[in-house]
Amino acid sequence: MLNIFLRWIAYALAIVFISWIIPGIEVENFLSAMFVCIILALINTIIKPLIEIIALPVTVLTLGLFSFVINALMLMLAGWIAPGFEVEGFFSALFGSLLLSLFALGISRI
């Protein structure tokens, strides 16, 4: 249980850090970042697998690069749903999702 809570805090800190680095991604406060973590977890659990199945031919044709586009769209969806979290533009979402994926690699080792 403590491990899950530590990961949740680490993801929220990563989202706050990404909002400082990338223009176009804004988080009001740490509580909003923690709420974004919950929203992203739900999106990645429910919606993302459906989108990946639908987009499988395009993903195969682009040798997997379209998965970056899917990740960016999921981050933009989280920005649309979550209060206190804004993602302005596709390229901000793309770079933000890339950085969040890199942080997720390190956080998953906690």
C-alpha cells in the first residue's frame, strides 16, 4: 500500500516538473497533479487499449511511432477532463507524454 502511494506522489511530482519544463502544459497545484494521475490511470486502463486496437494498422505501418501520437492524445484528453490541468497544443502534449514516459520508467522501479 505504501508503495502505491509513493508511486502516486512520484507521478504527481513528475507532472508538476513537466509543467515547469514544457510551455503549454500547466498545473495549478500539487493536488491537481495528483488528480491528473488518477485521470491518466483511468484513461490508460479504459480508453487507451480501445484506441490502440483501432489504430493498430496505422501503428504497424509507422513501425510503432503512432503510439507516441496516441500517448499525446491521451494526455490532451486528461487536460480536457481534469480541472486545474491544461495542455495547450499537440506538440506540448507530445513532448509532455514523452517526458512522462521516461519518468514512468524510473518510477516503476520504486
